[in-house]
Amino acid sequence: MKKVSILGATGSIGLNTLEVISRHPDKYTVFALSAQKSWKKMLLLCKTHMPTYAVLIDPDAAESLRKTAPEGVTVLSGENALIEIASHKEVDYVMAAVVGSAGMASTLAAVDTGKRVMLANKESLVLAGDLLINATKKSGAELIPVDSEHSAIFQCLQGGIDGLKKIQLTASGGPFLKTPIHELKHVTPEQACQHPNWTMGKKISVDSATMMNKGLEVIEANFLFGLSSNQIEVVIHPQSIIHSFVYFNDGSVLSQLGLPDMRSAISYALSYPERQDSGVGDLDLTKQKPLEFILPNMSVFSCLGLAYEALKQGKNAPGTLNAANEVAVEAFLGNKIGFLDISKTIEKTLLDVPVSNVDTLARVVENDQLSRQIARSVIESSA
């Protein structure tokens, strides 16, 4: 029986993880759950899954939950509590699904203590890729990707990496794939969050609309699979049926297909190297629309180009990119800037933040904070 901590339990990844776990009560038990401040949602999850610990980052929300939580559930609060349930000696598996840089410290803590880390928080690798990979090697932890694209590559490489030439990440293109660039300046947050294939949180939905989500995945793939930027390509595949391609030097190409449902990747991360029922239906290609593949227009999806530039620059640039994007997306969702201002804010921040090495967690955090400060200044100066 594997004990699982789910960081970001009230989000779509967390809820889907709980659904998969519920299908296999003989294999998994929920040890701990975390969320930011949604204590009412957490209360329902506690009543259903009866974790040993429930963590809410917001102290007021934690106090509300503490008054109503079922007997036997210990309620904790704060960032340190998140680290505690990620590194607890009784935990076997950790689902790292906290959105953004807020999930970095807990992910690193889980890796440091040798857990199986099911990585849905790509920002941890973007900010501290070298630190995370080196810690994984040192502790013997397992780092298994949960992003559908990286899970697909991970599955395709189970036969080995001999002859690996390049990989190709598929992207849906988001809701604005066929929208002329001059119309994008009028896009509203509500429109940007209407993804055609996937149900996700607001921040990730906006990242998909700008294709920054794919840019972050390019950087993530660099660390996960040890590939250079020119070995990682992106192709738009609106149907989201083929989740990625792996090319070998003998002309062979492997891919992983499936319905656009995150439970497949989550289930594989839980059961690896075996497979189990995920609740996802069978794919029937005879009932699918024709599959399309389109090269991304970098003038429209400039965030993707910025991610490639940050990867090539290295050092603190990927972390700066991520911080600026988080600040810009938050401003966009708050109607403080326009949709096209997201990429402009990121580009200006990348230029203004000094280049530096980020070889310790403290330096990663310092660069993240500085980048956010500069990104906010960029937004204020353009207002």
C-alpha cells in the first residue's frame, strides 16, 4: 500500500489523481492533501478520503478547516507544512501539482528525501532544473512527468534512448490558433480561459492561449531528457490525440496516443512501470476528426520564442521568464494589461534582469523575487 501526498489537491490534476487513487483502494491511500485557501473544497475531500494531514497555505482558511475537519485529520498551515507533507518519512509518492513557483520548495523537499515525485509542476524544473536533477540523482528519487507530452515521451523511451535524435512536443494551439494577431489585443480573460480540449485552471489556460505553457515544457524537456534546445521541437496538433513524438536516427518515430484526459498520465505515474485502469475510455480513431499538424507561427505565439531564447541563454533566464510570465498573467487576469502585453512584459523583464548563476535554492528564490519586482515595474511604467 503506497501512501500518497497530493500537493494542489483542489486543482484539476489533484482531483484527477484522487479519482484514479479511488479506483485502486488496495494499492494507494491518501496520506496528505494541500491547497492554497479553498477550505470548503478541502473539507469535502477530507470527509471523502480521510487523509492524515490537510494543509492550507492561508492561515485563516486553515483555521476554518480546523474547526470543521473530521476527527483524525490534522490540519496544518503555511509553506513549511507543505514541505513537511512532501518529505514526511511515511510518504511514498508525491503528486507535485502546485501551480507556479510556489511549488518549487516542496518539490525539491520530496526529491531530497527520495520520494517518487509525480511532476505536474513544470515550474520547478524551469526555475531550478539543475538543482532538481542533481538532487534526484543524489537521493535516488524517481522523477516521473505528468504533463501529457512529457509522459508520452517518457513512455516512448522505455525501450531505451539509443539512437534518440529529437523529440516533438504537440500543442493544441489553444483557443486562438486561427485568430489574426490584430484581433488578439481585444482578447478578454474569459476568452483566454476557454480551452477547446482541456479543463484547467485559469493560469495554465492563459499559458496555453499564449503557448507559454509549451515554452515552459520545452525547458522542462531539456532537463528531463537531457536534450539541447535544437533537439526539442513543437508542432501544433489541435485534436490533442497524439501527445508527442520521439524521433530516432534510423528513421523510426514513436508516439503515444490517447484521449485528452489527464488521468492516463496520472495513472501511469502512479503505477509505473506497470499499467492499471485509469477510467479513461478507449481511443477509436475511426470516430475522430482528421488529425492536423501545423508549425507554430512565432510572430503570433511570441511567448514560445521567448522560452527558446531563455533556454539557450541558460543560467537564471528560464527562472526570469517564468517569474515575469506569472506576474504578467496575473495582471492580465486582473484586467490590468492586455493579452499581447503578456509577451511584451516578459521580453522587457528578460532584458532588464542581470544574468546570474542560480546554483543554490537561495539564489533561485532571489532571482525569482527580483524578476517579479522588475516585471511589476514594467507593467506600471506601461500603464
